[in-house]
Amino acid sequence: MRKLENKELERKSVADFKEAPKTPLIIVLDDIRSLHNIGSVFRTADAFLIEKIYLCGITAVPPNKEIHKTALGATETVAWEYQQDVLSVIEKLKKEQVAVFAVEQVENAVFLQDFKVVSDKKYALVFGNEVYGVSQKAVALCDGAVEIPQLGTKHSLNISVSAGIVVWDLFQKMKY
């Protein structure tokens, strides 16, 4: 086994990324405090050719030195938009026939492994504040909720870890 060199990875250029067909998945970040988390989600979105990221509430926006540290240029490839009000974003997406799901621990949430993807559907995932999660008002507007099963004592994961897990799961259900 040999570690691959960068030139062997067949990385897309920024122009190639922008032209590539996107995974029909949108990420909505609401009131995310950590610039590291924001940058990390951008990198995950880049890795899986995610269509767009909405940054809402207190979530910081690029260009930002601290976001760039973890995004490593993904803010230049992934489409993003800032909207103050997450509820307006959810309503807009639903009008566009996007299925909107909170990633949260709520009544009747579907465990991630049981979540079924419809092949011709576009999805949006709403991730909330590191302490308070997705607001109740946002949860109430969503079409449903997806929960990552957790067996330990904390029952919470870092937002960037949660995004990586859920995006990977939906990506592989959509693509393979």
C-alpha cells in the first residue's frame, strides 16, 4: 500500500467544481457560533458536491480568516447565501418542493439508518446552535427530523461531526 500524492487525487478545479452536477442536498446552518464548525461544514459540502449552504442568524459568513482555516478554500467552491431568518429560508425551500429535515432529537424523529431517500427529491438539512440545537419554531416548520443514534452519556455531537455523518449517509443513499 502506498499513500497517494496530491497530483494523483484528481481534484477538481474551482471552475470544474462549479460546473459539476451537484448532489441534491442543501445545508442550513442556524445560529452557529463556532467559526471552526462553519468552515468544517463548508469542507464537507465541498467533498460531497453539495448544492448550497444557507447561513442564518448569528452564523458568520465568508470571507473570514477563522472560517478559512478549516474551510481551506471550500468557501470559494460551494454556493452559499446569508439569510437572517431561518424560518424564511425553510418556507422558501418548501415552496420550491425541497424536503426540509431538522437534524435534531425530537419526538418522532427518524433514526438516520432508517431514513429513506426518494431518488428524485431534493433535501435540505437544518443544523442548529451548538448549545440549543434547532429552534422549536424551525423544527415545527420542517417536514420531519433525522436523529443520529447515540448510545453514550452525552447524546450530543459537535455540529461539524453531525453534518459529516448525516451528509455522508444521505450522499451514499442518493448516489450508490
